[in-house]
Amino acid sequence: MDKIFIKDLRIHAILGVDNWERETPQEILVNAVVFTDSRPADAPDDLTMCVDYSELAKEIRTLVEAARRFTVETLAEDIARLCLSRNGVKKVTVRVEKPGAVTGAASVGVEIERP
């Protein structure tokens, strides 16, 4: 399978359980790898035959900004469902991180893989 990836998509949104996290958008990093079947060798050079990563990134941004989730786990599931709803996507790996959420750590988060 081919892999299409979106790396370190930076989004400011509400995510967390603390009062300040419910009021102040914070930076969230999203990484997604979508797995799709290889195109036939004779496939045309046509965007409609591919997963449009630009459009997918926009959809992920819109979802994350509107979601207002309490947990990174639930947000990762939301993103995975969105990716899997795209034509041709067979599997997805999603990583959601909160930079600076834990003192001394560059970031914390969760990574999930869904068929």
C-alpha cells in the first residue's frame, strides 16, 4: 500500500479537561498517515485518482477547531474516522500531541491505528 502523510499540522483549538484548557485554545500537533492501494501502473496523472492531502489537511483542521474534546484519545478517533471516510483509504495512523502539556516533555499525546 502507498502511504500519504500529513506531518506536524499545527492547529490552535480547545482540548483538555482543566478550566484554562476549556477557555484558551492551545497548539495541537496532528500527524496522519493514510494507507491506500497503489494506483495501476497506467493510471493517469490525475488528482481525482489520489487522496488529496491538501483537502484532507483542511478537513482535519476544521474538525479539530470545532471538536472541543476533553481527551486526545477521542480527538484521534474523530480524525481517524474522517480519514477512513475518504475514498480509497484502507487504514490510517493518527498521532495527536499537546506540546508543552507536561513540564520537561516536548509534547505528550496518543497514536492510534485503525483499519
